Amino acid sequence: MRYELEDVFQRLVRDIPDYQVFFTLEEMDQRSRQLARDHPECVSLFEMGRTRENRPIFCLKIGAGSRNALMFGCPHPNEPIGTMLLDYFSQRLAEDLELREKLDYTWYLVKTWDADGLVRNEGWIKGPYNIYNYGRHFFRPASYAQVDWTFPIDYDKYHFHSVLPETQAMMNLIDQIQPEFIYALHNSGFGGTYWYESEATPEIYQKLHSIPEKYGLPMSLGAAESPANVAFAPAIYRCNSFRDEYDYLKRYAPGKEKNLRAGECSAAYAYERYHSFTLLTELPYFYDPRISDTSPGELTRLEVCRRSVGEMDAIDQNLRSILALSRPWLSEDNPYYMAVDDFCRNTGGGQAFLNQAEKDPAFQKLATKAEQLDQLVIGKFYKMILYGMLARANEEELGQEAGSNSCRARDLRQGRDAALEGLKRITDFLEAHLNYTVVPIRTMIGIQLESGLAILEHLRRLQTGGM
């Protein structure tokens, strides 16, 4: 049984197409409709909800296994790797009866959860794939407008119930199918491979670690995505929840937890109610091999932390000064303005990290070269994209007035130009300090797919007592 299943998995991985570009929302939806038409015996397509801009959110239901599994792409709209995995996986499930029978799941596949946001990323998803083009056309919503971080929560003195229509649609689906397995297909922008999971699976950590190595992509062994993350193993973390972030701020920067503006995530929501196992495999579009260099650098972890927090604060101040140039003309519901305003405000996260570092003796040790690269260079990649969104915030308001001489148009052009200068400045810094490579789409799909299959096999073995 085990060897037969492994053979099915190997064929599945071997046949991943060599995609050269990502699909748009329109292309993805059309392919889902066609799949349902081509395979009515095992595939159905239904509309699970509508977006804030009244776009349909489609879900494919494939097979009739004994357990339910849920996979979704674009939990953040700048993360289309999972949509490509789902496009391929759905096709193979529909065509391969043996695969469906061996896996024994009823599959619910949502290729594009944040459909509105994916449309706003279409300026870069067809290429060219470089960090400037990515930053210039990037979009990610404000924290309180993200579909995977607006599940309801009441915790301590914090209450969040501003559930988005997209989030409500996913909540309804989770409540309906109560999935055993969830694959939340997130991805990062720059770095290496790392994972989140609902529960520790130490039996397969060696296998997980071997997957990106096979594809020539390093693991991310620098700083954790959030200092609140709980590590199970190198590059493997417990699924982060709102409670983790809240408790971290309350411990290291008391009072700052009140600055949080989002809700809970799908992983915590499903685990708390149905004990659903969620996996995330985070992958970058761009990587520098030094992200896995664990040899000691020349700075202590505390020195790196101080410098990183100071530099990030300076960038946020610059973003806020540019934002002020045209703020009176930016609409409150301008999605790019909302995002930049949210991401460059002082939430207390940096201060909490610094407070932790000042007290924890472990921060007196030398930082690894991967940690230094992550915090002092790659960290600026995630500030670069804010300059791109700030330029787009002004462009959104300019519209047909781009050539006007009105005060409004002049201020908006000034804000756009200042943002583009900031984007170029950070891009030039990154180009000078990074030796990066663009990750092929097939590689990204392969690592996500093999990681998911490893977890599925692990869950199957648990159910069958290791047989």
C-alpha cells in the first residue's frame, strides 16, 4: 500500500508543467469552469460567496472520499503560487481515479480567495520577475482588510467582529465541511522555505527539510517572520494566531496590544472548532543562498535587533512624511492608502522586539549571517513594497487628472513622485546588497505539493496506526 501510494505521488510531482507565468483571476476562473464541464462525474463548481467588489468566489468540489480536505490560494492577494498548485492539482484529481482513491478525501479547492486583491497584482504576475517590478505593482490589503486575518475573536480585552464577506464565506465552508486537513497556500516574497503547522510532526521534519534542498532552494534559517512565532524545529513553526501576537505585545510592550486591528486566522478558527490540521509552506519568488548560512556573523543578535528596529522606524517615518504630502486628497476607502497607513504606523512591534532583546541573554550571542541578512537587508524588501503601494495610492486618485494643474493634482503627483523615489532608493540598495535568483514557478509548486503530500501521508499513518 505504502509503495503504491508513493508511486502515485512521484507521478504527480513528476508531471508538474513548466509554467512560465502566473494565471490571472479571469484565466483561473475560466479553467475551473472548463474542468467542471470536462469532468462532471467527479467535479462540481459552486459559488461559495461574493467579494466586497461583488466578484464570485468559486470552490471546486472533487471526488467523494471518506474525509474532507480544504485547500485555498491567495489568502493574501500577492501570493499566487498556491493558485498554480491548485490549478494543476485539481486537473490531476479530476483525471486520475487512482489518485482520488489513494488519497480518499473529498476535496474542496478555492483557487483564489482574495479575488479583488489578485486583480490589483496583475501588473507583475505576468512578469518581468524582478524586485522593482514586483514592488511597483504590488498590493496587499491593510491588516483589518485581509481575508485570512479577519475571523472573529474575543480574547482578553480585545474584540474583533468586522468579518469580511470573503472571510464569512470561508467560515461558512469550514463550518459546513469540518475539514480534517487544510492547506493554506501562503507564500513569502524573498528568502527561503519555511513551514507552519497546527501541531508538531517531528517524525517527518527530516523529510520536510529535504524537499527544498532537492529543488535547489534553501530553507529560511534567518529570523522568524514574527518574534511571537513558536519554533518546532529549524524553519518549522506552530501556526501563528492572533492570541500569540496579542500575548507577545502584552508581555514585551504592555499597552501596545491595543494597537492591533485585525482578527483571527483560518488555521486557529478551524483548529479550535474542528481540530483541523493546517499546513502552510512559505516560499519566496526571489532568494539569496545566504539565507541558510548559519555561520556566525560579526554582530550580536542584540546589535542586529537595535539596528534593524532603528532602520525600520526611519523608513516608516519617511513613508508617513510622503503620505502627508497628499493625504488630504486620498480617499478613506482607497485600498492602497489604507494599506500603507496601516503598515507604517507605530504598532509597538519593533519596541516589543527590542525590549525582548534587551532582557534575553540569548541576544548577547553572535547573530548568524542568515539572521543579519534577514533583518538588515531582506527586511527592507518588505518596506520597498510600501513605497510601491503609496505611489499607487496617489495614482488611484489622480485618474484622469494626471495632466491637470489643480492643487489636488499637483499634490498627488508630488506624493507619487516622492514614493517612486523611495521605491528606487530601496530597490537600488537591495540590488547592491543581494545576490538573488528568481525561483521558477515549477519549483515553487513542487515544494508546496511535496510538503502537502508529506503531511497527508503522515496523517494517514496516524489513522492507520503506522501501517
